[in-house]
Amino acid sequence: MAKNRNREIWETGYWLSAAWIEFARTEQRDNFETALDGTTIFAMEMENASTTAEVFSGIQKSISAAAARMTKIRELRKQLLSALFANRLIALGYREWPSTSAAPVKIDPDFFENPDIIWDENWAEAYGKRYGRIRVIDPQCIPEFSKPQKGRPGSGESIISTIDRLIRANPNFCYLPRKTACDQIRELIGKPNIKGNGLSDINLSKHIVKMCPKRQLKL
């Protein structure tokens, strides 16, 4: 991909620092944005506090709210990294180490298995590589990265495309019991498990393993 095209794609993405909320499911984003933070709760509690006990209670409530907010941020960031690791989302950034790049480059999905990240600086490091100015993009919006379903129903291409569609429709797909996941794949393909057609639980499970991050798999 040409450098100019990479830059065009990079410019359409969300900064890594914001991508965890931008790519959250609608209900997750709404719940996070409408929840009161610790500072707001503390101010509200102090308006009517007239005793030491009430002040202490307000402090405890604000601390609990702040802790809950940080827990939710960590969960959403982990969800984003899982999507990047599974290649459901893609990231482009400027390579900083061991060499530098003059334009954004596509970051390999495996990089996001367990990277060190400075979120506010859109910076990440893993496996001896470091990238800055990282942006995240939905590949469905980029023709070069979209994956239309193709091939016969039991072919590897068709199965992978179907799993990709299921993951996009339900981010919790990778958490499903394996049997349930296989049934959903066959249902979307529109074919039952018939000997030799490639849609057995064993064969589908091999593709699920490839598409889902290891830490999400359920047997």
C-alpha cells in the first residue's frame, strides 16, 4: 500500500487514546458517558453535608465512583485490544523503533496481545517494536481491508468470513461455548453438519481458534 494511501486511511481513524470508547458498543458507551464521576458525586454530596459522618460518606461514595469508572475504562481498553489482536479492528501508526517510518504503517495484530501502552500519548511498545501516533480504524470502512464472504459454504474462506461477521455482530461471540459458536456459524452459512462438508464442530473449532484471541476462548 502506498505511503499516501496509508496516510489517508490513518487520518480517518480514531486516536488510540479515544478508540476504546469510540469502538465500544452503544450501550457501553452510553452507560459510561452518563455515569457520574467521583468529582461530581463528591460535589453533590458536599452540598448537603453538615456533619463529619456525612462528609466521610460523601468521600467514600466519590472514591467508589472513581474506582468503578477506572475499572470500566480498563475493561473497555481490554476489549479494544482484543478486537485489534483478533484483527476485527486495525491500527496504523508511525514506527519509532527499531527503525522509523516517514508515514503510518499497519501494525501487526499480534503486536496487541500484551503491549505496553501510554494511552494519552497514543504510543505502544511490544516485542522490541514501538509505534507512536497510533490510530484505530474499522476495516469494514476501508475497501482494502474488507472481507466479503466467498467460497463454497464449507470452505475455509467462507467459514472465516462468517466468523468475522458473527464477531462484528456480537463482540461476545468469542466468549460463547464452542458448541454454541459452531451452531451459530452453521446457521449463518445456512447449511447443516453433513459428513464431508467441512462444517463439523472439529473443523469449525479450528477456525474459531484462529479468529479469537486465546484468552477469550471457551471450551
